[in-house]
Amino acid sequence: MRRFASRLLISTALLGASALLAGCIVVPARGHARVWIPGYWAAPHVWVAGHWRVR
């Protein structure tokens, strides 16, 4: 039972970590919805930092 609980805890932590690293977090639309745009590499060697955008 202890081994099962340990595996369940590890799998839950991995699932949570992958959800955090998945990308955009979309807020349900209520008029103007704010969406987090994560940082990304744009045209040659330009890093665009993460920012909030209104949809």
C-alpha cells in the first residue's frame, strides 16, 4: 500500500508539473478575457518575454 501511495503521489506531481509547463492559461471569457502568453523565440535570435494579452 505504501508503494502504491508513493507512485500515486509521484504521478500526481508529474501531471501537475506538465500542466504548468503546457503553455497558455486561458481565462473564461467574460467580456474582455486576459490570456497569459508565455515567452518564445521570434525572428532570428529575438526573445519575446511572457506577457498578458486581452482577447
